[in-house]
Amino acid sequence: MNILIVEDDKDIREGIIEYLSEFGYMMVGAKDGMDALAKFKENDFKLVILDINLPFVNGLDVLKEIRKTSEVPVLMLTAFSDEEYKLKAFINLADGYIEKPLSLSVLKVRIESLIKRYYGDVDIFKYNGLEVNFTAYSAKYNNQEIDVNAKEIEILKFLLMNE
């Protein structure tokens, strides 16, 4: 699942990319609003994580541009806790709002929730203690996370569908 993360702080952007990539998400980073709009037009993203305070084009304007052509879920990620910014985000059809500093595990759960809401139920295969989540590209065995990548999950899904 392709996700665009738009964050001008390189450490935060790369940290989120690294964390979510571990769960099989295909992450693309953008450092400013102009970069975000260019990458959004070039790719088929299923979700956008968008900071508000961005160079060149602010996040609320990026959201407005996205909404002109797409209904992709957009999760606002920002240091602004003012009600004014939240209202502007939701008026422009943001699907969620997370304040910094953030918990990566809370971010992951919010993403999973948006994916489930927009793209239907999570596709999970279970067998003898093995649980493979084809939506989140993750796997567990006896409730312990297994280190797998998206390609391995796709191969398993292909094999199961063509047995």
C-alpha cells in the first residue's frame, strides 16, 4: 500500500518512513508542499500523511489541491494544537488530525483504521498460529511479529489464491 508522507523535518519524515516500512507500507517522502503535489500527481497513493507548516505551499493548500482530484484519505500531522487549524483541516476534508510529538504506534493504528474505513475490511489469513495481514503487509506467528516484507506477503497471497 503506497503512502505519501509530507513532512519538512527530515528526521521525523525518515523516522516515520522507516517505522511504517517495517509493516510493509510502501512509503514515499516529500519535503515540502510543491514536492508533495508533484509526487501525488505521479503516483497512486492510498493514503497521505500531511504536515500543515510546510515550505512553499502549506499543508492546508496541499490538502485543497488533493481534494480537487482525489478522495484519498489524508491524515494531518502537525505541531499546531490550536482549534483553528483543526477546523480548517476538517473543513477541507481531512480524515484525521494527529499532533506532534506523536506516538508511532498511535500513528500506525490511525493509518490502519483509515485503510479499513476506505478500503474495506482487512484481508487476514489464519492457520495454526500463523496470522498474515494482506492489507497491512504484516505477519505473526503465535502472536509474535514475523519479519517479512511486502513482496513475500504478495507471493504468499498469490500462492494461496492459486493453490
